[in-house]
Amino acid sequence: MALLFGIILVSCDPDQTLYNPDEVPLIDELQEQAEEEPEEEPEEEPEEENSGEPTGDLADTSGWSIAGFSSEEASGGEDTGLADAIIDGNIDTYWHSCYSGDCGDAEHPHTLTVDMGAIYGMGGLELVQRQSGSRQVNEFDVEVSLDNETFTPVGSFTLEDGNLEPQAIGFDVVSAQYFKIIINSTHDGDRFAALAEVNAYVSGNPQPSGTLVEDRSEWVIADVSSEQESGETTGLATAVLDGDVETYWHSCYSGECADSAYPHQITIDMGSEVNLSGLQFAQRQTLSRAVNEITIEISTDNETFIAVGEFMLEEIPDLQAIGFSATTARYVRVIMNSSYDTDRFAAMAEINAYIQN
């Protein structure tokens, strides 16, 4: 039995006692306290996989491409087995890891890398299992990259077995152009894997890759729906190419063209073909007639134009950029569909381009 000894100190001053006898615990009480087990701290609950809600809206995948894969099954036909089936918008087609030919021994981990064509603020993924329920993905990792070379992990996740509906996963918003899905296991425990569809949750306008054009001296206005000719440098379409944010193009509001209304458009001839990956805009600095919704189209001959996307500009005086999949173009057409004041007029201070070498 352990013995406990108490020491009582008494001051030399008879009027001052260093203890209060009523406050000294009994030996039995001290023994009980000594024998009591310390309270265990509660264990922290592990974070649940897939617990984060995705941030943003589902992306338009029309400009996406497959940047890489560990294997694919080519014997299934044009739309089944191949990696690009996961971005074709059809849940009845699917990618399948290779099970025949030279790559028939492919096993976990399987990887799929997607190029979104531009830099996005990415906050999650939506995935759809193969609709037959075979080779359903279980555990997987997601990594993101700006250049398809250096990848950063954003999390480990699981998909539900037997759930053929779209399943969403979320993570902290990160800038990315590429994302890689690393499949570590399937619910059937075998070495094969399949996946029907993948999409991403993105926020804001896609950001361009490439380099901003420094010299626009050879650029000219190829066409404009209307312009206000009352000033030498303000109102004319050429103002969007002069490098001065204080000058601006304005849709016509006087004379024979005073009834001009949306959509307004400006077409720019860049002088030669470039690998165009985005545009930079500056709104009129007073924000009067600030443009809201736009469509961007590109062409090599100023006759046949291809739309690269619909976007929204912010109502701010700062420079703002929009990116899209790099495409060969000489002409770029900006179609302005609405303004923030909802009136029929529009204004724009500057338009520049990003190109990839």
C-alpha cells in the first residue's frame, strides 16, 4: 500500500498561518484521486472522403481533350474503351483499361489526364460509372497541373458501388488546366477499370495560357457593326487597339446609325495566323455602357468563323482575361450581346490577345 505524507508549514509569525486546516484534503481523498485513471481525450473523427461540396458550375467540355492515359481498350470500337469516351457527353460510352493485345496485363493504378484547354478555378469533379455496373471505380486520387508536367494532389476519394448517377466530389478551388484521375481500385477487386464520364466544377472565366501580345502595330479593324464618329480617338473602333485605356470604341448613337442595337461586334485582323489562346479586355474606364455577355469567334480567312465560347465580362475598370483552347486564327470577332445597364449601347476601351508559341 502506498503511503502519502503531508507536510504542514507554519509561519514563525503566530498570527499568520500558511495553510487552512479545513482546506487540506483527507488522506483517503488523496488516495482516491491518485488511483483515478486520467480521462482519455476523445479521438478526432477522421474526415470523410468526398465530404467537400464542389465549388462552381459544371464546365463546357466541348474544347477538352485527353492529354494522357495509362492504357485504353481499342478493340471496343470508336466510342467504347477509348479514353476520350469520358468527355464525349454520352454516359453509354466508356473508357476501359486495356485487357487485350500488348497492354493486356495493365493493372492498377490506372490514370486518365484531361486538358481543359484553358486555366480554370477548379473546385471539384463530377464522375459517372460505367452504366452496366462492371469494373466500377472505388478509390482514386485527383491531381491538377498548369503545364501537364508538374502535378499537385488535391485529394483522395471514393465512388459508390452500384450508383450509376453522376457523383460529385469537391476540393479547395485551385487554378488548373489539366487534371489527372489516378484509379487505385475497383469495387470488384480486379485489375481492370472503366469510367463513363468526367466533368469539372469551375468558377469564373477560364484564364488564358500563353503570352500577351506586346506589339499590335500590324493589327487593323476588319469590321465593326457600328461606331461613333463624333471624336477623333473616342468612339471609333480603332481605339480598342491604341494601347490607351482612356480612349474607347462606342456603338453609334447619332446620325444614320443611331438606332444600332445589340448584338454589336468588332472583328480584328491580327495580320498573320497565330496560335490564339485567349483575349484581354478593358472596359470603358467610367464603366458607362460596360459590356456584360460576349461571344468570341475566330477565323483564318475572315469568312468562316468558329465560336470558341460565350463569356461574361466583369463590370470593373481593370484588365480582365478570358482563355480558351489554343486554335490557329488570324481574325477574331467579339460579339457583344448585352451591357450591364441593359440599354442598347456598348463601349470598350481595349482588346488584346494571348498566343502560344
